Amino acid sequence: MKIVYRHLLGRSLVVALRKRLSAAMGVVALLAAVLTGTAAGTASAAPQTSKAPQAPQAAPVAAAEAAPGWVCPGTPIPPGYVITSRAANGCNGAGSWYMQPAQDGIWICATSPIPPGYVLTLHTANGCNSNIDTWFMQLARDGQWVCAGSPIPTGYVLTGYISTGCGNIGIWFQQVARVGQYICPGVPIPPGFRTDAYNASMCGGRGGWLLLSA
């Protein structure tokens, strides 16, 4: 009977020790979780009800600025907007610019972006309300004279040239690309076309390449 009593006592002691050890390990694990921030319901995951709400991040293209008005230098111009005037005394003497939505047939300052699908057809060196370069912007059309440096919209080519046009900076004849046209040197070849024979008399004497189907 003594042997059995000692055996049962030994087992009870072992069970008690195991329970205490498990409890101690649980405390250690909880402390580690709190210190490392991995415990469920910690401050990193809980709503910040005790703090004032934070302002939302600014949109990549400054959506709040997408309305006609005066802006200071360095302000991002939203897509589809152009700059049409300048006030030299604006923005504490740094000069301010007026931006507005793009439209067909509008004078824009030399600092203005040119939205896709538009071209420059006229030029003056004394515009934008500040005696600076100003360009007349229009939607691209077939059979249109455009100033040198004007964007060439997709699907269009340049087929003629006059050196005295657009305020003596040069003017180019822009057309929708077609098979059989001679395009001026350096003009991008639209998708679906290729160039073939060269004719030195084309493009106002600058030479041209015959446009064929790819």
C-alpha cells in the first residue's frame, strides 16, 4: 500500500508541475506578443478612436484642383486642362497662371500642356496677357496646316511644308495617313503602313517617302 501511495503522490506532483509550467509559458508568450505587436486586438489593428481623424492623401493628379482658376507655378495641371493666361503679380510676385478645360479653338500659353488629339495651328510672340509665346490650339483634322513642333496625333502624317508659315517658324500640312501619300522626312510611320520609294521634290522640296500598306 505504501508503494502505491508513493506512486500516486508522484503522479499528482508531476501533473501539478506541468500545469504550472504551462501557465508560465502562456504568460511568456502573451508578453512576447504584446512587445512585438502581434497580439490580436493590439493598437496597430484597433480603430484609432482616441485620435482625431487624419486628412486623406492627395490624389496623384490633384483632383481638388480640377476646376478653372488661377494656380501658382509648379502646380500640377490636371489632364484635359490648359493654361490660357498669366498674371505677373500673382502668387506673391511669382506670377500666377489661369487654367481651364481644353476646347477646340483656344489660345494657350507656351507653358501649357497640350492634351492628346490637339494640334497647334497659329503662333504669336506677344500673348498670354504677358507678352510671351502663345499658340492657337485646335482638334486635329484631315488636311490641316500645323505649326512646327506641334504634336502629330496617332494616324496622321505630315505631307507638306512652308518655311514662312506660323510666324516664320515653319508650318506643316497634316493629313490622315493613306496609301500613296509621300510623307516628310522624320515623320513617324503609323501602324499598318510602311515606306517605299523616295522623291526629293515632295514635302516642299525636303523630300518625301511613299507610304504603302504594311
